[in-house]
Amino acid sequence: MNQLLDRYTKLPRSQRLLLVGLGYVLICVVFFFSLISPTLAEIDTASRQQAELTTKRDQVRARAENQASFQAELETLTAQLKQALKELPNDREIPVLLSEIDGHARKSGLDVRRFQPLAEVMHEYFADVPVQLVMDGSFHEIGVFFDRIRKMNRIVSVQDIEMSDPVESGSETTLKVSAQAVTYRFLTEAEIEAARNAASNKKGRQGQAGAANE
């Protein structure tokens, strides 16, 4: 060690300063790699974890907000379904409803010539229940009948209205009116299941027929 010091003291001043500088740089490098570099790595890892946690937090918050929105939408749809159930008759109520339509026609002063229930038209969850109407009456009586139908608690629409054979009777004109009164009912679970099975069987038969043709 003494020899090194002797040699160091004998060196020119510029070389001694250079060695001191190199020693300082070496100390800085050792300090950086032993202390600062691991700390920077930890900071980088912590930053990535923070970013991941922030993303997860935002995702959870978004799901929570969506859940509240979905819950509100579900409650709205449930209320609408309850209202629809009130407006659409079930199977047992159809005869009463049809009788009510016939009663409105007669109370309006119309002469009902035909009141004929037609075949139901099936949909996925409900069925159209049409009735063929043929009536005689004045414009006023026809208007009163349509107004009574509009004010019913159940959904009833009047379609395919045709007016013909006008007959003058004093100050009024009597017309022959032909129309379809259509109400609707929800299908039962058994009917829905039967319709799905029929559609599935039909699709299967079509697939088999297509394979046979190939």
C-alpha cells in the first residue's frame, strides 16, 4: 500500500487528478448499480402495478355502473310486462272479450250481421285472435263503435275496414261495414314449447332432405 502511495505521489499532478476522477466515477457506478438501479426497478414495477390496479378499478366501476343501469332497465321491462299482461287477455278471457266487442257494436246502434271468430295467427310469444265483423249502421254509429273499442281496457285493433252499399234513410245514410277486430293473447308455456319443437323438427327434416338431395 505504501509503495502505491509513493508511486501515486511521484506522478504528475494531472495524472493524480485523472486517477481521482476515475475513482470517483467508479464509486458512482458502484453506488448506482448497488442502490439506485434496484430502486428504479422497484419504482417501475410499482408504476406498472398501479396502472394495472387503476385499470381494474375502472373496469369494476364500469361494471357497477352498468349493473345499476341494467337493474333499472330490468325494472322498467318488468313494469311494462305487467302492464302488457293486464292488456292482453288469457285463454279463459277470450270468449268474454269477444262477447264484449259484440256488445259494443250492438250498443252503438249497429245491426250485427256476422260475428265470426277466425283462426288464430301464432307468433313466438303471442297470438292474434281475429273476428270477422259485418254490420249495418250510420256513420255516427260506426264512429261510436270505434270509439268504444279504442277505450277498452284490452288491446283491440280494427283492421281491413270496408264500407259499401250506402242506403239513404231519411236524413241518415246506412252503410254495410266489413272489418276484422283483432285482439291478442299470450301463449301458454306449453304452446311456446310445442311451437319451438315443431320449428326444430321442421328444420331437422329440411336438413335431412337437403343432405339426401346432395
